[in-house]
Amino acid sequence: MTTKPVVNEQVKTCEHGISGYCSRCAEEEFNIPKELTFIGSALLLFILGMVFNNALHSTPYSWAEYAVLLSAYFLVGWRVVWTALRNLTHGNVFDENFLMTVATVGAIAIHQLPEAVAVMLFYKTGEFVQELSVSRSRRSVRTLLDVRPDYANLKTDTGLEKVSPDQVKVGDIIIVKPGEKIPLDGEIIDGQTLLDTSALTGESVPRSAKSGEQVLAGMISKTGMITIKVTKRFSESSIARILELVENAAARKAPTEKFITTFTRYYTPVVVFGALLVAVVPPLFIPGATFSEWIYRALILLVISCPCALVISIPLGYFGGIGGASRKGILIKGSTYLDALTAVKTVVFDKTGTLTKGVFKVTNVVTRNGFSQDELLRLAAETEVHSNHPIAQSILEAYGKKVDPSVVRDYQEIPGNGVRAQVNGQIIMAGNDRLLHSQNIKHDDNDCCVEGTVVHLVVGGKYAGYITIADEVKEDAAKAISSLNRLGVKQMAMLTGDSQVVAASVAKQVGIDIFYAGLLPEDKVQALEKMKNTTQEKGKIVFVGDGVNDAPVIARADIGVAMGGLGSDAAIETADVVIMTDAPSKLPQAIEVAKRTRTIVWQNILMAFAVKGIFIALGVAGVATIWEAVFADVGVAMLAILNATRAMR
């Protein structure tokens, strides 16, 4: 069995305990008032330098002009210059900081101080807008997932004690009052309430929860007080994993980002040496050409060629896409997978819990020999009242009335066939088709060929009819399949451990043509491998599942998608994309977000190269001055940033 390769990324842990990218560190480093102070002070000095330029220039050695404009230059440009010098000592020469430093120092050398300040001022302004946009997208993600509870009401021998969720252990009992956030994953042992799950799943409609049900950290108890037995420490809870997932999402680079990073390593030296040739060669071979004129043109070339529009807007575009998807309840574990979703051609689904709800439900009651539906359902409920089997529980739920256990006597199981009991003096048997044949019960042959799970009832030796029980298909499953077809997914399949008959029924309902039934976890992996090797469609293969048995095949797929609302920990940890609402229709939404993000990123790339190409030609020809260069570079960067923010909407 082939497994998905694991990328060993070396990441550092920050003071907040986050490995890799930490938005809290980034926000602390990006201080808006401080940045505005630097930009505002530099702008004021720049305006003074421009308005009183002649007077400042007329001072001895132009010291006043240097004092005012160099102060403005270093207020906004010291970090760029320092970064360029620091990178030089580490062997990282050709980056945008190096380009900006060379261009502006050259402008100062030929006594074009206003131009040098303008380059740094506009660059700093562009950086500020970029950081502001990224900060907002970070906050949008953190607002969606900012559900880390501040405290837990721990039940002790002396009463309730308000403690940090990190101090609560597995097995401890906690109390959650109306309006409070559930601090840790656990099981309700007392009470009932309506739960607001919107922060986790995106669903606005509260759901009811009662004793015996599992609850997750981050949900909010709306109406009642509940007592919870903790099943996981906070560090292992659902919300802790989700927070870490989103915080680290931006640390993973998509192929397009890697292309840009690689490209600038070649692009920058070409630009620098090209500018050097422009500065040196024409004065040597063109009559009347001066070094000062062609050095000025070379500086223009350097300023225009700075790739800041690309290095700013592309990561912002991907982060915006991840943030936009998270608003929809779709958590994508990095821009690598966001990019990969644009190339999906095959989608493979698990059945139970993915396309279906994963719960037994009575779907049909068919009577024979004069029995009514209500009577048949009542007799079945009374017969099964002592059973804890999921099928029995679904019959009791469908009956919906209280059953008096005292009416049932001599309850006994018939191994492999069903159960037998005396109900109000009548002998009733409930079981499968084998029960009918083993007891020689007269019935129609067609009653043996019913799809799904069937419970046959025999009352006093007479066949009374049957009840069909099935796993209900999710409301949006068929819609998800049609939407994927519309988005260009060429092949869809279903893998399940259920029977051939049940698998065929579900596949028909949702519109899937290919399915494999009766599979163990290792069989699912082999089936996926077979599809990867035989499919005619070139592109990525997605597998969507929710259970522990799906983890191996999720890991093997090009893109593994887990149903995260009620899915298993193993599936969620292994997956590349987590759908928090358990809705299959979120998968086409994720693909739409990915394609929109890719389009925006490539729009920025093409726009930047087109504008820069035009102005490089104008600059070399002597038509564009350094002022046009500044506006061209900063203008493209600003347009690219504004375009990139569309990915967040």
C-alpha cells in the first residue's frame, strides 16, 4: 500500500505556543498607530522638503535639504535598508529590499532626494495597506473561531470553582450555565439545552442536546444548564485543533507562491545587471550620452522592476481565500490544498455519515393480512422495548409513544434471526427473512426482496408485515453531486462497507454511477488506488469521509476531505480540508472558492508584468521619469492588493 508522502517542514514555535505562522505575533508586530505615526511624520517632512526645496537647497552644502528629506527617508525606509543589509550578510542578495535600497541610494547619490523619499514613502504606504488588509483577514478568521472559553465551572467537593480550561482533566465534571460557552469536549450527563453551534459549523439554527449526547468546546448553551463529563483535555478538543489549523494555514505555500519565490531569485539579478548595463554601456557607445542621464534611467528601471506588487498580493490572495472558505464552515489546511482544489477531476465519497446521516430511521411500514400501520408499529415497539440495538431504538423513536415494559414477557433472542416475546398474551416474533423461513411462516416471495434493513413481524403465527429501516440520505447530497458536475468534475464514485443492495439504493438517490460495496478500510485504499491507475481523467482525486475507517484512504487521496462536525478525530487530523457543517454541498463551494482565488492571483501576476513591461520600456527610452516609476510600482501594488481582497468576500 502506497501512502501519501509527509512533508517535513521545520517550523519554530512562538511565545504563544503556535508552530509556524502565528497571527497573534503578526498583529503584535503590526502596530497601526505606530505605523501611521511614521508615515504621517515622513509625509509632513516630504511636503516641507518639496514646498521649500529651493530654500533648503540653497543652504551651505544643501545641509537643510539633506536633514529634512533624509529624516523623512529613514522614518519610512530604515526597515527596508536594514533588511537589505541583514540579508546581504546571510547571502540573500537579490530581493525586493535590495532593489528598493539600490534604487533610492542611487537617487540620493545623484541628488534626487525628493524622488528617493517618494519611493520609500509610497512603498511604505503600500506595505501598510497590505498589512492592514491581511490583519483584517486574520481577524475575520479569528472572529469566526474566537471561541476559546476563558473559564470552566469545575464541580468539586466544596462546590463550583471557576478555573482555566487547561486545568480541567478528563473525567472531571463541569457545569455550563445558559449563555456560557462549553469549555471542553464532553458528554452531557444531566440537563438539556439548545446549542448555538454557529462558530464551529456555520449553522445559524440551534440544535437540541440532552443527557447522553456529545458536545464540543466552543458551542454555546442557549437555554438550559447542563452538566458535562469531560472526555478530552482542552489541548485535544475540537476547537483547539481548529484554532491551530487556521493559525498555521498561511504557513503552507501553494505552488504558485513557490513559483513567485523561485522567480524572484532569477528575476532580481537579471534586473540589477540589466540596470547596470543600461547605466554603463550607452555612455560608452552613444555619442553625447552622459553617465548621469543613463544612471538615472537605470535607477528608474530598478524602481519599476521591484516585484513588491507580486510579493504583497499573492500571499494575501491565498490567505483571503482561506479566510473566505472558513466563513463558510470550510477549513483548508493551507494554500497548497486551496490550489490543488482547482484541479479536481475525480471525487470519491464514503457513504455512512458523508452522503447519509449515519443514523437508522424507519422509512416505511408495510402491512399484510389486515393489520394497520399503527398497530404494526406498536407491536414492533413493544416487542423491542428491552433491546438496545440501534434498529430497535429507531423503531421506538418512530413509534413516539411511551411503551409499558410490563406488557412484555418471555423476551428471548433467536440468534441470527431476531427476537421472540409474549406481548399482552400474544406471541410476537420480529426479525429478518431467515426468521420467516425457519419458522415456516407463510408470506409473499416479494416480501423477501425489499431493499435496505427490514424487520418482519409475525403475530400469533401469522405474517403481519414488515418495517424498513434505512440510513437517511442527507438533504443536500444530490445537490452536491450536480454542483460538482457543473464545476467540471468528470467522475464521482462511492466506497462503502455496507451491502450491495443498500449501496445501490443510495447511489441511485444521489446520482452516482460508480460504487464499491462491502469494503474494509484496506479495501477502500485499494479501490482508490485502482481508480487512480485506471481513470482517464488527469487531475486531482478527492476522497470525502468521516470515520476512523476513512483515515487511511483520506491520507492516500490527493486531497482528503473530512466531515468535521461529527467526524472522527483520525479523519479530521489526516484530512487536508475539513467541512465543519457535515454538508456534502460544502465541497463544491470549496472548489468555487479555490478557483476564484486562483483567478485573482493570476490576474495580479499578469497585471503586474504587463504594467511593468510597458514602463520598463518607457524608462529605458527616457520617456518615464522616476516619478512615473514610483507611481507605476506603487499603483500596481495597490491595485493588486485591492484585487486580492476580493478573495475574502
